[in-house]
Amino acid sequence: MTIDFWGLGLQAINVVILVWLLTRVFWRPVAAAIAKRHEAAQAILGDAAATKTKAEAALAELSEARDGIASERMRVLAQATASAEAAKAAALAEAKTQAAALMTSARATIAHETDAVRAKRVAQSGALAVEIAQKLLGRLPDEAIQVRFLDLLVEAIAALPASDRAALAKTKGGLDLLSPADLSASAKAKITKAVQQALGAAPELNFVTDPDLIAGFELRSAHFVLRNSWQADLAAILKELQHVA
């Protein structure tokens, strides 16, 4: 068998030329295209990853916002509940205050009305007592009544301390002696004598008529009053009635 070295050499040269041509014409463009496709795929994957990251960030933000909304809702509800409780407590306190004020006012009104009724009854009692006293006096002789009141006046003067009697005796302008009616000259003389004896001095007596006394006498100076009349007795009785009421 004969080997054709020239043919083999030409075939080898053809293979080399073919490989070179394939490398220059086919493999490099294909490799470049593959590289570009790879880069495009990487870019797409990078964009997808960025989009995924953004989506995850948006989802996290949305979840955080939702949690914030829920927390804000709970806070608003708690605040509204607290405000409602405070308003309820304030309304109850105001109602209690108003009720207490109404009760106090009602009690004051009742007490005032009671006092007014009591005062009216006391006044009516006083008027009735005066009327009874006048009727009783009308049945008794005036002279006998006045004699008894003169005795009581003398006893009252005698019961005064000596210093008070001495001061009364030295009163400038004399002493006023009040009686419920005009007195006769003899009655004035009798009264003057009795009073001067009781005082142990002879001061001047100025006789004054005062029907409001009803019965009895009163001895007065600028700074002293010795009451000895039914008017004074009735006033004392009325005072006692008011105190008891």
C-alpha cells in the first residue's frame, strides 16, 4: 500500500484553513453572541433581583404601615374610650354637684320657710299675749295694778348696787319716769317720794307717758334703763318663745 504524503499534506492544510476560517468567521461571532446573550440574561436577572428587592421592601413597608395603622387604630380606640370614661365621670360628678346644690337649696328654703312660719307664730303669740294682757288689765282697777308695779319698781331700785344708785341720783337733768297713762299730781308726788327714798337721794323726776308700756313703770337716764312693765315682761316672754322655737 502506497501512502500519498502530498495528499495528506494538502488535506491537513485544508483542515487548518477550515479551522482558521471557522474560528474567524463562525466561532468568534457565535461566542460574542453567546456572551451578549449571557450579559443580557445577567442584566435581566439583575433587574429581576432588584425588582424582587423593591417588591420585598414595598411589602415590608406595607406590612409596617398596616401594623402602624392597627397600632394607631388601637391607640385611637383607647383614647376614645378614655375620653368617654372621663366625660362620663365628669357628667356624673356634675350631676352629683348639681344634686347636692339642689338639696342644699331645698333644705335652705325649707329652713327659711320654717323660720318664717316660726317667726310668724311667735309674732301671733306676742300679739295674742298683748291682747290678753290688755283684756286682763281692763278687768282690774288701774290704781291697784300701778301700786303693785310701783312696789316692784322700788324693790328693783333697792336691789341695785349702791354705786349705781348714787350715779342715778347724780344724773344731770333728772331721771325720766315712764308710765302708760297720765298721772295725777298726787300720784306723781307719791311716786317721786318712793323713788327718792329707794335711791337715798332726791333727784328730779321727769314724768313721760308711753302707752306701749301697757302697765307699770320704767326709770331711764341717758345711760341706764330700769324696766318694770308689762311691755318688758311680754318682750321677755316673746324672747323665750323664740328661743324655744
